[in-house]
Amino acid sequence: MRIRKVCIQGFRSIKEPLELNLEQVNALIGANNCGKSNILSAIYRVLGRDWVTKNTFFENDVYNEDYDTDIVIDFEFDEPFQYEQFVGIPVEIPKVRFFYTRYKKGENSGERRLEKQCLQLNDKPVFGFKSRPKKGEQPQMVPLTTIPQEIQEAFPVIFIGTDRNLKNQLPSSRNSILGTLMKDINTDFENPENLIEVGKEGSGKMLPRIERFKQAIDEAIRTLRTDEFLALEKAIKDNALKQLGFNPETETDKLDLYFNPLSSLEFYKSLEIYVKEHEYNINATELGAGFQNAIVLAILKAFEDRKKQGALFLIEEPEMYLHPQMQRSLYKTIRQIGETNQVIYITHSPHFVTIPEFNEIVIVSKNNNGTHIKKSTFKTSDALRNKFRKELDPERNEMFFARKLLIVEGDTEKMAFPEFAKRMGIDFDGVGSTIIEVGGKRNLIDFIELAISFEIPVGLVYDTDSSDFKKDEKDEEAKYNELLNSYAAKGVQVFVFEKNYEDECKKFYTEKIYQEHCQNFGRNKTLRARLMAQEETIPIPDFVKPIIGWLGS
């Protein structure tokens, strides 16, 4: 079972209902301070705690701290949760809601309260049994009054924030990666069939590990029970008896109070990580942020190696402290974890999104009505996805982060236009604009459609006479050109070169002067175009200025 959809309303920057349909892997991208972290925080606030009460929320969690605004957080499951209210009699729960509101009347009117509701998909309540059904009797059904704890436990949540403090992922920390792994290790440890040899190697007695552990703990406790220890234990017990009205001399049988050793799970949870460097042993939590981040990511990879499943990972900026190669490696790990778990992460790196998996990308933005999200509406197919995989390029992934996007056929325009922009005093990076080349004219439409589906402001530059179309395909190219031009009616800014970029340059400079420039800047067409664009003594072509102006505005 996994979460199919989450809906958040009234939480921090999220004013209107924000409905997020979840894949196995989900990438949240967008400008700073647009509300990405608030989405993760809302999910973690209600699923990442053992007990969720009205004290889970604060007034500054409410949108604009408005008195009349409520917080609503819904989760829909891909298949109904089977809640066994009574053994062998499941009740189906397809949806749950956490509703932070106020009492509307009565002596508590105006005070905050939290309703935890089990709902049908039509928002009507889920009914359970008032009492255990008996054979031959009509069962009485009543609405479930809270969310069963079993649902909370069905979704172990692991949160990795921007604070990569290793303490947050050690076994002692709730909802940590190591804590989750140690629970499984302890379950295996307590299995009576997990044996250990006690005594001389090869001829010792085989005992269940849990039994041997209890024997060792009992021996350790006997060793620890010094006179001072026993005196402290007795003093606490005697004072407790007095506080409760008993005589500590004659009524010790009324109450027993003693120190108890850790269980095996508590021992696992108490473990810490040390680093040995030369002759020095250092607690890993005392090392620098970069080193701690490396250990956290190593633990994450260990989780994937052990093929654990069923968890919900919430990760902020996985790219932190990582060079590009390690970013790509970690992205592969996240995708592998996502095969058997769900992952939602926030990223600002093109190494953590890919065009073939565009359905996993969520663009987050904010306006006067708060935080909003946009997922692609582009209908895809296996053929198109495979085509995108062939064209895989981290630079093209930058399109998802762009405030304005220009799509060109090849490298020539991509390399030349930014240089012209610098000479015109325009910083494409500063205004959030991106140019991507798509490896040929025939690929233009797929990328245009993808950009439109995300509502990214997009323009295109194309050659009417492209080498992508052979001489006997010119009729096909003419129809393709008409199709490209038709995108202007869909809000796409269309720029057309009569033949191609080089021919436009020849027309502007004249053939003779253009050839002279070419001789000065080498034979490589792409490099030559860039160097010519950089040269202050060469005028900026008139046909380039509208393109630069649009993209730089």
C-alpha cells in the first residue's frame, strides 16, 4: 500500500487546496521561499509522529495566522487500508484527514481542536462496528471517531532535512534511517532460530541469541549493583512509598520499584558511530558538516542495499555538499529506493531530475493566493520516453528550473546567443532564462509540448531549411514548419530563420565580410559562432536582438 494523493490546505504558505498526486519518486522544484519545504513539513507533521494532537500544530502554522482559517491535510491510499477493528473483520479505510479547526459553540468555543477522520473517497465517514458482530445478529455501525494508530505505523516516515546532523539519523532518533534498520535487525535477533555458540568454539552449546543476551544482561546488572547503587534504589523506593501513604518499613510489598536494564532494541538504539583515524577514535557527530553528510548518505545507500520497503522518505536538497559525480550516484540510489518505497525530495540541481521521468516532477510556485503546484499534462508513451532517454542531458534538465525557456535546434545558437546577451548587458542566468538545444529540428515539438505542459514560458528558434530533412522530404518539412508556426497561437514565441543561422549572418554582414570573420575564428562552426559573438568589433546582427530581448526580459 502506498499514498496515492495528498491534499493540503491552510498550512503555512498553502492557502488553497494543494492536491499532489504521488508517484514512487517525486521531485519538488521551484524558486526559494515558494513553499516546497512547507509541503514536506505538512506531511511529516502528521505522519512522522506517534501521537498527533492539537498541540502538533501552532497558530503560526495557519495560513497568514488567520483566526478563521483551518488546516486540512488529507491522504488517499492506492488501495484501502484494511483496519481490523476486530480480529478477522476488516474495515476498509481509503482516506484519512487531519483537521485542525476550532470549536464553534459550547464552553470551549473558539479553542483549537484536532479531528482525525477516516473517510470514503466522497468525504463521507467510514463506519465501523459498535461492538464485535455476533452470529445471527444485525451489526450496529457507527462512524470511526479517530484514525487508527495502525495507519500511522503503516507509513514509517524518514526525514532528511538540510541540517545533515548525523544525530538525526542515529538509531536513537525517531524516524531515522538507522532506527528503521535496527528495528528489523532486532526482529531477526529475537528470532529463537537465530543461534549463537556459547562455550568452547566447536563444542559449545547453541543458544538463541536473545536468551544469551538476557543471561549476559543479568550478569551485567549483578556487577553494576554496588552498595551505592542499591542504596540509591532503596532511597527512591522508600520515598515513593512515603509519598503514596505507605510505611516503607512494613509495607514494602505494596509497591516495588527498581532499575531495569535495556532491552535488545534499546541497546541497538543506543549505538553511535565512531571514526578511527590513525590512533584517534572520534565520535562521528563531532566531525564537520561535509563528513557527517557523507555518512548520512552512506546510511541511505545501506538502506537501499538491504532492499527495505514500505517507508516514506522526505528529503531536502539531497545535492548538498556533493560534487556532480556524487549527485548523479545519489540520484540513482534515490530511484532504486523508490522502487519499493516512496520518496519526495526538494532539489535545485538538474542532476536530480530527468526529462524521461517528467511525470515525477512537481514545479512549485507562489503568488498572492499562496503556494501552488504544477505537474505535466503531457501524454507520453514508451516510445517517447525511450526517445527522451536517448536525448538525456543534464543541461536539458535545466528547462524545469527556467523562468523563461528558449528551445533551439543545435549548439550554434545555444553558444552564440548568451555571448550576444552579455554585450547587450543582459544576464540570462540573472533573470532565470535558459537555452536548451534538442539535437535537431525533428525533436523541437516534443520539447515544446513538454514545456507547455508545465506552463513554462517558452520560445523556439528554427531553420526553415534544416539538414534534418533530406532533399526529397521538403514537402514534409514545409508541413512541419507550419506546425511549428502554429504554436504562436498557444503562447509560444516563434523565431524563424529563412534558411539557417549561418545564412542569416551572411545576409546581415554580406557574404564577403562573413567569410573574412570565419577565417579569423577557425573551422569549427559552433566555436566560431561563439567567438564571433564575443568579438566587440563585430556588430550584433539585427535578427538576433529580438530573440535576446525576449529571453532577457
